[in-house]
Amino acid sequence: MKKIRLLLADDHGIIRDGIKLMLNKTPEFDIVTEASNGQEVLDYLEKNAKSIDVVLMDINMPVMNGIEATQVITDKYRNINVLALTMHIEETYISNMLKAGALGYILKESNKNELIDAIKSVASGKKYYSNEVSVTLINSLMSEDKDKDKELSDREIEILSLIASGNTNKEIGEKLFISGRTVETHRRNILGKLEVKNTAEMIKYAIQNKLVI
């Protein structure tokens, strides 16, 4: 059986010892070496890249952090995959680590079985996120979608501008060659997107956010 060869990167020796103790009891893994920062990881890989399959990468480390090191590994060593193993659950850390090229992201509080599953998945080229990380990513996407829903279309901005200038639905329809009913539909959509109650609040919002001159 071919073992999955690991490089363990974390700036806290006691954490590295705990992870080694946990994984050394798993016959599928071979912890080849360890590092206390991103630069040490890159220094080792410079001469020994073919000896590593997966890097278990912490994020906050001195000299060079895990995000910077992951970016270099992703660009330079296509045979090596990175699994972020960190205490950070914030969306910014997750996003930056995944953008840098990490295939997986799990928390240090994860249990042994989850860590093993994550390493095996990443070693085979599959993505792996712990449940907490998945929830954070989903919430972030939902928030982005909500913001997109609130964005006004070019037509809505045009109508909002005409409303703010004092035009009636009929006058707006004549200027834009659309029916008054269509203008009213746009007006309701604008109210909903801006989360305002009436035309006065709509105009106030438009002026404050420089949607109209």
C-alpha cells in the first residue's frame, strides 16, 4: 500500500506533536517532515518536492504565512495538494486560502476521523471542507446573492432618475416608450430592492447614494 506522504506546517510545536501522535497511528500516512512557517515549507520543497503529496498548512505563521506559501506551492508544484488546518473560521481566511489554491479547509478542533477523511480526499485531488467551513461559505454566498438582488438595473436607475425629477408614471412611459403599467411595475420593484416604503424615501435614497443628479 502506497502511503500518503505529508508535510506538517504549524508554528506551534505542541500542536504539531499532537497531530503527529494522531496520524502516526494511521498506516495510510507517512509524516515525512514538519515546518514552523511557510518559508520552511518552501525551502524543503525546493529540494524535496517529489517526496510530498499533501501539505497540512496552518495560516497564521511567522516569516511567511500559510496563504502565501500555498500560492507558491499551487503555482510551482502541481503534484502537491494543500489542506488548510487552522483555527480560523472567518470567511476572509477561508476565501483567501481557497483562492491561493488549497483544496481543503478544516479546523483544528476537528476529530481524528474527519482529519483522516480530509487528507485522503485532498490527496486524491478532491475538495474537502469541514461542516463549519461549508456553513460559512454558504452564508457568504447567500449574502452576496442578497446584495445582487438589491442592485438596480440600468432601466430601474433610469426610471428612478425620472421619478426623482418629478415625472409621473405616464410621463415616464412616454419618455421611455413603455406603458404606465410597466412603469408602475418598475416602481414597485425599486421600492422592494431599496427596502423603502414610499416615493419620498425612494428619492431620498437615490440622492444620498448619488443614483441621480
